[in-house]
Amino acid sequence: MTLGEVKTILDAQLLCGEELLDQEVHTACGSDLMSDVLAFVKDQAVLLTGLMNQQVIRTAEMMDILCIIFVRGKEPAPEVVELAKEKDLAIMTTTHRMFTACGLLFQSGLNGGVHIQ
Amino acid sequence: MKGLHYHYQVPGDDFTRAGEASGAIKAALKKLGFSPQVVRKVAIAMYEGEINLVIHGGGGEIDVDIDGEKVTMVLADHGPGIPDIQKAMEEGWSTAPDNVRSLGFGAGMGLPNMKKYSDEMTVESVVGEGTTVTMVVKLV
């Protein structure tokens, strides 16, 4: 699916990265722990998280993640959005909770990628 | 290829800036045309190390050397040092304070991750003097 479709499915608000909405994505991950994202994520293009700081953007940058979705209706601080713009990442917010947001995307065909050994 | 050298000072008092050096190296390697796999390995290994410099080392310095065969990263701090390196290398072992955990780090995955994403890694540490971590990512 495209990031535009992700946005529709989650009834999300786009905060930056409009130019990425046509990008195709196939896998996603959900975590509030950036250490685990760095340890276990492989080729996932979308990160769902409730963590709200600059290190979420930096983690996404290092992992080649295209889009960050903040769950539970959380609004990132302006400097977090600015850093995402600088790094050419898309940011969305959704009022869905983590479990529901992940479930909705999974149900629509997005998967979790490779199984961790 | 002529050797390239990059040097970064990592401030110890500003967690929001942790990752600037790693982001800069990632962009530089990408521009130099290295494979996405190499770029990502270097970026993740160095980012974890940079986070450690800020969390544990009170800041420090990073030197990155690139030659035709490998990328070598040396991260040095003058922090408290690591009393038991073997223990520190265990997944899940962490001495990070709670405020760091609330920022999404401190799960005890830093050093194991650095080892996982680099081809060679050595940790030298003297309690009370500081820690130097050297990581190598091979280009071929």
C-alpha cells in the first residue's frame, strides 16, 4: 500500500512529508523502545510509536524508515517535526492506540517483515 | 581510494543532539556511493555508540577513517569507565538511569547491537578514566 493509504486507514493527520504519500510500503514495526528498533528492525518502512523525541527521528534516519506514525493522539513538538523535514521523513499522528493502529494496518495487508531468529 | 578522515565532538549534556555525527557520516557515505548495507551498518553501530557517549560517557569524540577496504570508527570518552566489559556486552544488561529509559534507550542493547552491526569491535575501558570503543565495518 502507499503511505497515502496508510494515512486513510488510520484516519491520520499528516504533519510533514506530503511528497512521500505515493511511496509504496510493505512492512511496518511498532515500538516505544528505540533500542529494540535498532536491534530488530530490518527493512521496515513505517514505524508506529508513542515515544515523542528527536531520537525517534534519528532512529528512523539510521534505519531508512520512511514514515513515523505517532499513536494515541500524541502531537510531537515543533522541533521534532522540523528534524523530520530536514531528514525527508513523513510524520503522521493518529488517535488510535498502538495495538489498534498496528492491527488496522496488518488487516489491510501491511506485514511485520522477517521473523526474528 | 585516498583515505578520508572525519572528526566529531559529541556534547554530553544534550540528548536531543545525540545522533548528529552519525547522521552526518551516513549522509557522507551515501554521497560517496557506498552500498546501502555498508551505510546502514556504519550508521547504526555509530549511532548506538554516540548515544552511549551521551548517556554514559559525559560526551566524547568520534573519529572515522575510511579507506578502500573498511570504515573504522573510534569513539572515546572520559567517563566513569566500564568495570565489567563482559557483563556490559550481555543483551539486556543496562546501567542507564530511568530518565534515559523514558527516552526510548537504556534497554541493554547498545553494545550488543554495536557488535552485531560491525565486523570487528574492541572495547578498552579503565574505571575512572574512560572508555574507547573501536569498530570496523568492512567494505567487501
